[in-house]
Amino acid sequence: MKKAKIYYVDGGAFVSPPTYIFHNAYFSVLDNKGKLIHFEKDLGNMWSGLAEFMAIKWVIENIKYRPLTITSDCTTAIAWARK
């Protein structure tokens, strides 16, 4: 049985006063050794959880190795990905 490869994802967006609207979203994908695999910036004006979901989607679509494990600190993005 193959051992699952682990990928760590993180996403975010900037907020600025006075409107505090999310802007310039971004995400990153790292392998289990901490090496940056992919970085995407300027995704648009979206919530950081959506940017993190996009990172999970990127791993699923672009990493062909299976089985894999995706780790994220955003429980909302993980929940969306499981659906």
C-alpha cells in the first residue's frame, strides 16, 4: 500500500479600513518538507476561506499522486471540499 503524501494549504485575503472588505486574496501549497509547490496571488476580492478552498481544489486537480492528504487550518474550506 502506498503511503499518502501530505500537502499543506493556506489562503488569505487582505482587509483595510474603513470598509474592511476582503481584497487581493491569495493561497499557497506546500509539501510535507515545507517546500513551496504553488503560490497564487491577486485572486480577487473574496473571503479568505474561499481562497483556502481554491488551494484545496488546486491540489486535487494538479497533484496526480494518490493517495494524498490535504491539511488546512480552515475548517470551513475542508467542509466545502468534503461535499
